[in-house]
Amino acid sequence: MLKHLPNSLTILRLLLAFVFLFAPEQYRLAIVCVALATEYLDGALCRWFNLRTPLGALLDPIADKCFVFAVAVTMFIETEMTWWQFLLFGARDIAVFLGASFIAWEKNWQAFFNVVPRILGKVTTVLQFMVFLCFIGLETIPLWLLGLTIAISLLAAIDYLYLFFKHNFYREWNNNHTAR
């Protein structure tokens, strides 16, 4: 039973992303808190009990991106967030999504599983959840917090792009498959 718990928590976060979009305001704080708990617990359980699986490695970042996107879209619609703030807020998520899509498109799945979470990505996630909690709990987003989140998100995007190009995923796959 324990071996399936991290993936179950990840799937729950994925479902919460879709629920959040339609949830009444009075339930949003609970949804974000549950999503935050699943974000922490799925990874912690994997590390503590060595429960990593290829399915979890695939689903976890997808669930993260879906949840961030759902809340960010809601914030964009309901606040005075500009389109450029929206894009910069999600810069890390956009970079990871595009990089993962490129890897998947080239069918270099081994390279996809070699991309590990980075410290700037984790800090971005923490800051994004702080913004979400302010948006829901305070009904306002402090500009300093939004600015800090955008800055760290951009740095995390650059870090992931550097990792992507440093490992030369495209050429490595292309060289291995054109020699046939």
C-alpha cells in the first residue's frame, strides 16, 4: 500500500488542479493547502522509503505544472495581474514544459528522466505557493512577493534551459538514432 501512496498523492494534486478552476472561493484555501501538502509528501515519501517510480517521475512535474497553471489562470482573471506578469510568474514552468515536450517529441525518454529537480525550481514552487496563499487568504498579492517570485522563476527557467543545453539532449538522441 505504501508503495502507491506517492503516486496517489500526485494524482490527487492533478485532480485538484482541475477542481480549483471551478471551486467556489470558500474552498480555494483548503484546495491549495491540500495541494501543498501533496507536493511535499509525495517527494518526501519517495526519498524516505525509496519509492521512486518512472510513473511518478513523469506524473509529478505534470501535476505541479497543472496546479500552478490552474491557480495562475484564476489569479490572472480575478486580479490586475498583467499578461507579462503571468508569463514571467510561470517562466520556470513554461521552460520545463517546453523542454520536456521537446525531449518527448524527439522520443528521448531516457534524457527526460535524467532531468532532476533543481534548487531554484524548488524555491520557485515555495514562492508560487506563497503567492497563491496571499491571493486566496489576503485577496491581494504583495508586489514585492510577486516580483521576487517572478525573478526566481526566471532564474529557475534559465537554470533548466542551461541544464537542457549542457546535456545536449537533442544532439545526443539524434546522433544515436541517425547511425542506424
